[in-house]
Amino acid sequence: MAHSHLQSDIVTSHTGSRSSVSVLAIVFFLLIPLSSVAQTLNQQVNSLLADNCAGLGTGGGINQTPILTGLVGSLKQLCTPLPNKGGGQSQDASTAGGGAASVQGSAASILNRTLLGRLEDLKNEEREGIEQPSSMLFNPLGLMSMTHGANINVSSPFYASTSTGGGPITTFGTSSQSRWKGLGFFASGLVESLNRDITTFQDGYKSTILGFSTGMDYRFRKNVAAGLVGSFSNTDGDFRSGGTFSTNSYGFLTFAQILPTEKTFMQVTAGYTRNNYLVSRLTTAQVTLDGVAQGQPVSAFASSNSSGDVASAGFLAGYDHAMGRFVIGPRVGVNYSQIHIGSYAENGGGGIGLAYDSQHIYSLQSIVGILGSAAYSTRIGILVHQVNADYIHEFANSQRLITVRFVEDQRDNTTRFAFQNEVPVRNYFNLGTGMVAILPNGWQPFVNFRAMVGNEQFSNYAGTFGLRIEL
């Protein structure tokens, strides 16, 4: 009797033996919860297409002729018994395991990276009466740099020195004397590398992110300020198992900062981002008979154009302790996001292109970190160098079931099935360092670098650079 053998030729392949799919197994598959049968996308596709697509409920199987009404295109061909071989022919297929889903959904696993990338564009913004390194130049949610805390001794020919009994103190400012009363504008660029490793459930990829942000902030009074920033970024990447993707992101973020005391601060943020995903992933199907491949594998690209929305909110609080020209202090915060990915269908795919149901992803992340900074007087102005280390913990985002169907299965009772994404990493760290120059004309150029460490699924490095102008 003829029998089939699974063949999977993608990088994230999974091999193993299986017995013939029986009618009882099909009924069992349809009745038990999706969570009980969820597995990798590659395994699910192979199981459904085996034995003349018996898993699709076509009535096929070993020694049976399937009923193909409602199946169209390449999928119908995959489910058609081989000619001149009698009964018992089998069809097997492999597909790029979760590659399409990994781009749209995996962002929640590193939500903090995305949110921090937006907020880092707002660094070094508000400086009035500079007397010490800013409490928030390069902190985890580095928003605005409203000075508070103890004085730091610096000297520069560009700034007047005063004395408070403890030595010379350099001060300068533009906000309080400005005709705009504290209004500032800023712009920054982002260059980032984000790579995902191949895992059991999802394909790996390499990507480069280029972004641009611009915005404004306003000081309502000495200890309260708020602002708005708009941003655009493009992510271009390549799947390790074949295919490419491109993501365009448009968003805005509102932020506010309050200084309850001279050495403490609180920041709140709220934002929205619209993502558009263009994905082309490689699928491969191979027909087998008695474990022997029949003809060449059929490879095709499954392409899709989908979109998603991200709503986010964050809170951060911190304390700064000054020691001469140095400042050190802890930071504690929380970020929440809700991601919605609309339903979409792939084009092409050699019969195994997928139509995805809409997805909702929730993420709640805590931040515990520490920041250190130091200010140095030079001939051109004051240079402030800061470093930070932040521990990130994910509470809400977890492994999900992604529900799909074959696009070319156009029956009224189409077979829907589910596969799992990878379990998100719960704990990792963000490390950062950077420099800002405080110039006498009110200009504040800055540059900084950030790296994610301790995340076994992702590697991430980013650099931001920009300029803030106080009017």
C-alpha cells in the first residue's frame, strides 16, 4: 500500500514520522480545541495536505479519492491523486514556518524597544538654568531635560560664574528669557539593526530600521512641561528561509513631565502608531508517493499587504542624587500597549498561501533601571555624558494561537486551523550611552547608542542623533 513521508526543506524544518490520517483522527481534529492541536505552521500544513488532503475533510486518504469541490488553483492540484498510480497517493507540503506572522506579531515581544526608540528622539529637550547634568538625558524614557537637583561646578568662558558659597556655579538659560516663553523644537534620526533568530515556531530575519522624528515641547511653568512628537520609520528585512518584508510606521506621541521635588521627576506618555506590512515569504510543496518525491518541489512566494495599530501608554519616575559634577539615580516605570493586526490574505504561495484572522496582542512591561551622568566644561560649551542600564520584564504578552485557512480553500465549510508563535522572552536588558552638547546659542546636538542584551530571540542595536533648538 502506498504511504507518504513528510518532507520539510526550510531552515526551521521539523521532521518526523506519522501514520495515515484516519476518519477518526479527522473528526478528533475538528472537535478538540485549537489550543490542543496547535503546533508549528509547517507541521499543520503537512498534516492537512497529507494523504490527498485528508486533513482538510475532503474525504481523501489512502485508497480514497478526495472530493475536491470548492478547492481551486494550486491547492486543488496538490490534493489531486497522482495519475496512473491507483489509490493511496499522498501529497505532502512544507511552508516557511510562521514567517508572515513573525513580522507583524513579534514586535510585542520587544515593545519596549519600539517605545523607547520613539521616546529617545525627545532627549535633551528642556534645559533652563543649567546647573548640573540633566536628570533625564539618557534615562529609560529619556524625555525632557528639565534641570533640578544640586548644582555642579563647571567653568567656561562662554558662561558667567556665580557663587553660592560652595564654589563657582555656571548657569545659563534661554527658556525663561525667551519671547516664546519656553517653546522648543527638535528633530532626530534613528538608525537601527533588529535581527530575529530562528526558533521552533517562527522564522528568523535580519532587518535595518531608518527613522525620523520631529516635535515641539512647551514649559507651562518651572516644574511642568509637555510636548508632542511625530515620527516615521521604515523597516526593511530578509527572512532567513527566503523572502523579504518592509514595514512603514507612522505615529505620534504626547508626553508630560512633572518635577514634584528638586530631585524627583515623573513622566507620562501616550501614543499611537499605524503600521503597514509588506511581506513576501517562501513556501515549498513536494508531492511524494511511498516516501519518494514525485517531480521537483514547487516553490512560490506568498505575498501580503496588511496593517496594524498600536496604542501605548507609559509612566516613569526617578530620583537623582548629585555628587559634584556627577549625578546618579534609580528609575522605575511601566509601559502598556495594545496591538491590533487586521485580517488579511496572501497572494500566491503555490496553493498553501494563507488567510489570517485578525489578531490582538497585549503587552505590559516594567522598567527598573539606573542612570549616571557627568558634565564637563569645554571651550564650545558644556558636554554631558550619560549611561543607563534598564531591566525589562514582560507580564502580559504570551504565546498565542494564530488562526488561518488556505486562501484557495473556498468551500462554505472551509477548514480553519491554528499554529503557535514563539513564547516571548520575559526578561532582558537595555544598555545605553550618549553625549549632548549644550551650546551658548541654545542649540543642543546629541548622539546616543543603545543595545538590547539577554534576549535569546532578538539582537538589537540602535543609534539616535539629533538637534533641539530653544526659541
